[in-house]
Amino acid sequence: MMKSNRIKTVLALAVLVLTGFIGTATAEDVSAQPALPKSANQPAVKMPMRGQPNFVVIFCDDLGYADVGCFGSKRNKTPQIDKMAAEGLRFTDFYVTAPVCSPSRSSLLTGCYPLRVNMSRSSRGPYVLLPGDNKGLNPSETTIAELLKLQGYSTACIGKWHVGDQPEFMPNSQGFDYYYGIPYSNDMKRKGPRKGQADNRGMHLPLFRNDKIIELSPDQRLLTQNLTAEAIKFIKVNKDKPFFVYLPQVMPHSPHYASAAFSGKSEHGIYSDVIEELDWSVGQILSTLRELKIDDNTLVIFTSDNGATSRGENHPLSGGKGKILEGGMRVPCIMRWPAAIPAGKTSCELITVMDFLPTFTKLAGGELPKARIDGKDISSLMFGRAGAKTPYKKFFYYRIDQLRAVRSGDWKLHLALDPTLEGWDGVRKGKCDLALYDLRTDIGEKINLADKHPEVVQRLSAYAAEARKDIGDWQLPGRGQRKAGRVDNPVHPTTTTDIKSTDWIGNPDSPHYDPRKKMRPKK
């Protein structure tokens, strides 16, 4: 069966080449070089060495839209990432499904909006899952790793997981053969025991290898290097069979750490040090693929889980992490596959992180899960097919579990809402006025055109009403919404002591922690 699927994929790719699927007619040159005649501008497409391509997804944490050179950074030096863009395809309108990590990651793994799989908030209120949470990605969901395993792939998750730290929700239970990394954000630990508490739960950041903790409070200065080394090791071991490496880097999430080789070496402080070490990591991965002579047969994607904090760069977008302005959910995306993706091109078509699952599954020769997903097959856009357009008629922006905005074409409508859920836990309430922006001419969302285009407002508002019925909205379950995973008596990863649902095992020094607020479990 596996051999048959590989043959089918080779034949399918051959048809794509012969029929013009792999072309460049809809892409724009990255450089400002004069346009070549059509015949000269068509890259010589090399067929993969075997039918099933390898997949590597580098998923940075809090990397902003303009944190890398090929997306406009003047501060960070990223020659390896820029080279990857020159050898591949940049997507300028790539979206994640939430402006924070846990829900965004759930979409990559399932191909669904977070609220569809009930991963839009933790069980105890805050926007992301907290250590020892009784909630996680439901094992009944079919993940991208599980679909690829059915096609004979070796699968690895190397880095930050953050969609549930109970054993039932961890990578080895969600389709990954190998796991090395931390189960949640690198700031989720305390400096000392809670008052009246004798044990040390929550004081240490655990580092896992598969289902075992191998180190408490690992040296975070070495995380980027160690994650890179683990990814390279896995690639080398599995070079003779198809593999999927999901590399969710810990950085540049705060607190920021870089190794001695990069710390203090950039011209703009620790944040730039971190970005430049991530750039080094990308170079190491690509160099390994070339050395092993599997470069032509490997699709590598570089992107981020959400926009940057104030330490990073999101320009020319407005907003950043935690916001539904473009800077919170539109992130850089580069795809490189020498055998199939045209080099040095840019696409302005809207695609999302949900598209990885259906696209990888198709390329691997598999079938999609029976449960509904929201992602689309974007292979025609990746290959530069003439006339290829975004598969999205509409895209929805959720903050926590509240629908806040809709995009269709170049139009983005911010919905009129009172109240809005604000803050890290949604406890604070706000208000949002109706606003319509033309993102093609106003990427910074500055000029409200709602009064001038009532017909557009009406159309996008109707899309929002459809989403509320299907996916859901705050206090309104959707008919297509599924349950998250839940466990009784959750245990903090670093202790065997049971944790009550009202406990919050967070870091008081975290920028997200507000001691004035009393964290409450979601009712």
C-alpha cells in the first residue's frame, strides 16, 4: 500500500508539471530584476527522488512579521532565512488562527479553527493552557502526524508543545514517534514554593524525551542549539524513508536566551541575538538536507505561531501578539522545496496554518479525516499554478473564544461588539466599533471605510453569522464544535501531587500575570 501511494504521488506530480500546475504566472519576483520572457521565467522543475516528500515545519514562538530580513527587518541579520526565501516562495498573507500559542498550535495539528476543537482557552480562564491543566487537544482528533504515519512516515515533535501536558495529550499520544522538548512556554515556572506548600511543583521547567522528564530547569541558553541538534539527528536517522519533523522553536518567546556563540553578538540586544541564532538553526537544517542529498525531496516551511510582542517587529502591520489586528495573526511564511516550488517568488494569496494538514496529506498520498476540518489544499499556490487563487472565501479572526473580525478578499471587517473580551484571561471587558479596512491599500488598518461600503459590511457580517452557527462564538456553542480532551485529577508534570482546578501554576514574573486579578476556573 505504501509503495502504491508513492507511485500515485509521483504520477500526480508529473501531471502537475505537464498541465502547468508548477509554474510562476501568479507570483511576483522577490528581486526587482526585469521580467523574463515566460519561457525563460519557468523554472526547470525537478521531480522528487521518490513519491512522498519529507516535511519540516519550523514554527517559531512570537516571531513578528518583520523580524526577518526578507520580510523587512532592518535590525536583525537573517542571511540563512533570506536565502531560503530566495530559493523558495514567500507568502505575504499567511495567517495563524489566534494571536497566542496554544490555540494557534492546535490549528496546525488539526487543520481546524481553535474553537471548533475547543482549544481557544484553558480550563481555568487564561487564553493559553497552563501547567497542570486538565484540558488538552482531544486524542480523538486526527492530527497531521497521525495522518502521515498512516502513509509510512516517521514523525517527530522537537520543541515547545503547549496543547496539553497530561500524558493523554502529549506528542507520543498524538501521532509523534519521537518527542524532545518542553510541554509549555519557557516562562511558566515559579521562583519558589507557593505559600503553605511544601513541594516544588511549578518551580521547574521540565525537559522531556518522549514521555520521560530528562531534566528540570534546562539551561535555556542552549535550547535553540539542542533542539536543532535533535532535529538534525532525527533527519539523519530517517533519511532513507519519508519523515515529518515538527520543530516548534522555544524562541523568541520571553524570557530571551541565546547561546554564548550569539549572546551579545548582534547590534541590537538580546532579542536580535535570539533571532540571529534561529537564523543559524535554519541554515543548519537546510545544510543537513543538502548533505544527505534529500534536499530536492523535502518541503521546509518557516513561520511563527503569532505576531511579536513589543520587543519584535510587526511593521507595516498594526498590533501584535494578543491582538486581532493584522500584527497579531499575520506572520512571515516561507516555503522551500527545490523539486516543486518556484524559487525567488512571492504570493499575496491568503493561506493559513490550517492548510498544512490537508496539503501534506494530499502530497503524501493519504486521505483526510472524516471529521470536518477548516484547512484547504494549497498545493496549486505552492507550485505556482497559473491562475491559482486563495481557497478562502472568508477567514475568521477569533480572540479567545470570541469572533472579532472577518476577512474576505482584501476587505477586513471588525465587528461591532459590546462587550469584547480583553486581557490575558478575558475577564476585562471592552467595546469595539464597526470598522472596515481595505488591506491591499491600508495594511495598517487606519482608514475606516464602513460608511462608504455598506454592501461589503453586510456581506461580511453575514459570513460572521454563519461562523457563529457553525464554529461558535463567546457563550454560543457552534453546531460543528467538538469537545476538547479532559482528565480528572490532573497532575503537574514535575510532581505526582494532584492539582486542584483553581490552582494557577504560572510564573508571577511573566508579563501575562496580573496579581490584581483573581484567576478563576471557567464555569
